[in-house]
Amino acid sequence: MKIFGLIGYPLSHSFSKKYFTQKFAKENIKDCSYELFPIEEIDQLPELISNIRELRGLNVTIPYKEKVIDFLDELEEGAKAVAAVNTIRIADQKLTGYNTDVFGFEKSLRGFVEKSRRGFPEKALILGTGGAAKAVHYVLEKLGIKSLMVSRSIDKGQLNYTDLDALIIKENQLIINTTPLGMSPDIQSFPSLPYREIGRDHLLFDLVYNPGKTVFLEKGEDQGAAIQNGLDMLYGQAEKAWEIWNQ
Ligand code: NAP
């Protein structure tokens, strides 16, 4: 038996448990299970790993994505750059940390740009400055897309929402929402942008996946922009974790 699972606290609903449990059933994977490990403190991790000998891999969620790094033997390049881990591979008593949001976002963005037939944008705006924003920034840099982070605070990003005028919107043809605005149940909220400046050459990517079409995406679509939600990225990051655990 191989055991996989999720650490975080508290763990109420979990996309990963549902995803992997359904995957094991659908693909007739018989010797694997996916469990929830709601540990109250991250220093309970070594005990968890030594108690469950069959543990082969873990996903990591709030509040341990950064704190878990001190407990790992190695960090993959993307996780190191973003300074956050959402996947751990356990092999030969060695723990390696990965950030599969990086892989999920890159794969989804490539597919989106291709499908949109607009070509790769040169410049982008990243709305928000949290963990997901850092993963997005790392991918954009890797792809040679210059990006600026937009924050509510003057000291966090390079821009404030009040700085976003017609010129900035025109110059940045890719706009990525990494804030939770628009996410269920708060589905009426959206980032504060001059939406009328968005046009047919724009690409709007929302990391939010529930609902499938947020107000942010709806407003962009009304202006003729190509749109993409975060569902494809979510599946992409989960599949990458599976690939890492089975290397
Ligand atoms: P986070 O670390 O909490 O960061 C969210 C950022 O959004 C904050 O740093 C903040 O930036 C901004 N923000 C928060 N509340 C806001 C508000 N009311 N108005 C405007 N800006 C606000 O969260 P995260 O882990 O980066 O995740 C962000 C979102 O991405 C979540 O909705 C999450 O579900 C989604 N996500 C999706 C995927 C996927 O696979 N599709 C993967 C990862 C995350 P400032 O304080 O600088 O304004």
C-alpha cells in the first residue's frame, strides 16, 4: 500500500482528497490511498512521517507552505525561487519539496495563449502579492514576460490599484488575478480596474476556479478579451504532484 495525503490546518474541504480518490477509482489504481492529516503544528511532521511507513508523498496547504521548508532535505528550483512548497516527495527517507503551482500555471498559460491566437504577450500585470502571485511571477520571468505586481498597499507591489490608467492597461496585455476576489461565496467582488480600457488584444487569467466565470473574467470578456479560469491550473498542479510521487 502506498499512502499519499495533505497536511494543513484546519482541513475542512479538500480538492486534493476528492481528486486523488476519484483518480484512483477511475484509473483502477488499487494499492494507493489519499488521506487528510490536519496537524496542529508543523513540527508534528517528522513524527507523522516516521509513524506512517507507507507514506510516499504529501500535498501542503495553509498555513504550512512556507514553514514546511525547514523540515525538508532538498528543494526543487521553482519551490526555492517562490519560497513555498505545496508538494513533498518521500523516497529513501529523503524529503524533497516542490511547487507544482508553478508547473500548473505555466502549462495552463501556454495552452491559453495558444488557444487565444493572440501570441505571447510582452508585459503583464499580476493582481495580488501573495504566494500564488510569486509562483506566477516566477513563471512569467522564465517565459521572458515582464510583470508588475499590483497591491492594495504601497509597500508591497510595484503598483497600486489607483495607478492603473489607460496607458498601463494598454501596455500590459496579460492581466492575472491572484487575489481571492470573486471566489465563492463572495462571487460579486472583483479587482478594481478600469475595465473599459481592456480590448480584444488582452488576455485575462483568473486563478479563481469557483465560479468558472468570475465577474473579473465576465467584464474582460464583455470588452472582447480572451479569458481563462484557474481550473486547468488546479488539475495541472495535481497531476504534476502525481508525476513527482511516481518518478
Ligand atoms: P494569499 O497568499 O492570501 O494572497 C492573496 C493576495 O491577494 C494577497 O497577498 C493580497 O495582496 C490580495 N488580496 C487579498 N484580499 C484582497 C482583497 N479583498 N482585495 C484585493 N486584494 C486582495 O493567497 P494565495 O495562496 O496567493 O491564493 C490566491 C488565490 O489564488 C486564491 O483564491 C486561491 O484559491 C487561488 N489559487 C488558485 C490556484 C489554482 O490552481 N487555480 C493555485 C493557487 C492559488 P495585497 O495585500 O498586496 O493587495
